[in-house]
Amino acid sequence: MPLYVANNEPEEIANLLKHSGIAVEVKHLQSGDYVFDEVGIERKTVNDLISTLYTRKKHGNRLWGQLDTLRRTYKQPMLLIEGQMDWYNPYLRGVLTSLLLPWKFQIISTADHASTVQALTGLFIKYGAGRTGKAPPVAVVRGRTPKEIRWGMLQCIQGIGPVTAKKIIEAKPLLFDISGEFSREQAAQGLRQTLNEIKGLNKEAKEMIVRVFTE
């Protein structure tokens, strides 16, 4: 089983990993920057992390979206922070506390590319080398719109990736339509009645399910 490296990561890191003697495969990864077995590692420089926290809200949401997808896709999610850490920064402390406690992330701190390679090599040799593994899984993304959810649902089927899922939805936009002989209003009402019997399902989730299958 190789250590999979995202093709948008610095070429220097990939080359240093190869020179360290471990098996490396550079490819597009839907989630994570360095992946093997059930381990998914997202690498962020300190500057990238802090600038994200100080910029507009949508950028912060993008960061949390990436990390949320990572923890849903891999049993062992990790955040590797590269650069000089300012442990007195309240925003940075808040992020790390949220990741360590509720989200149960492992945090790795490295100084530069070289020490990042050392950390990755050590993790892979201890937990990945010599094992028979599978290719990186399809990212488990939490969709925010009916279209995104339908796109993600199709990718749960083995052999269907993001591009193929998009083609299917474009070719068959009413693939998930359950109205059948009924009007969409009738189908939606019947689905709502069924969902109302399920405990623990909040109103927003119920309405999203109705939209996914009737819009």
C-alpha cells in the first residue's frame, strides 16, 4: 500500500517522501492531502490557517467544510500544521480545541517541509507500510443543496465517481423524483407524513429530504 499524496501538494514534499524509501503515489484526492489505509491527513501552513480565520466568513466555512469532510471520510483524521505556531493566538487555540475535543482530530506540528516529510514517513512506516490497503475512498461530503446531496448519493455506488455522478444527474434530472402517478405536492405531503414518524429527525432535515426527492 502506497502513501497517496494529493497532486496539488508541493512537489518538494512528494520528492522528499520518495527519496525516503517509501512507496508514494501522487494523484487527485477528493479529501485529504496525504492518505493511507484509514488515515487522512490535511496539511495547512500556519499562515494559511491564521489568514483563513481572519478573512471573510465564507473562507472560514471552507476550512471547516474541508475538515468535516475529512473526518467523515477517514476513521483517523489528522491536521498537520506546518510553520511556527503562535500558541498564544486565541483564534488558533479555539480551532485546535474544537478539533481535539468534539471532533477528536490528531494534531501534528512541523517546522518546515523537511520535518513534515519526517512526520509523514514515521506515521506511514509505523501504521501503513507492508499492509494491503485500498485506494482512497470517495469523500463523504455533507451536501448543502438538494443537487449536492443527489450528487453525493450517487457516489455511494461503487464505480461512480464525481464526474460520472454529474453526468447522470444532467442526463436524468428527475432520477430521484418519487411523485410517479401523484403530483409533486401529493408526493411531498406523503413523504412528510412518513418522516414525521421518525424520531430524532429535525424539521430542517425533513424538508431537505422532501426537496431532494421531489424537486
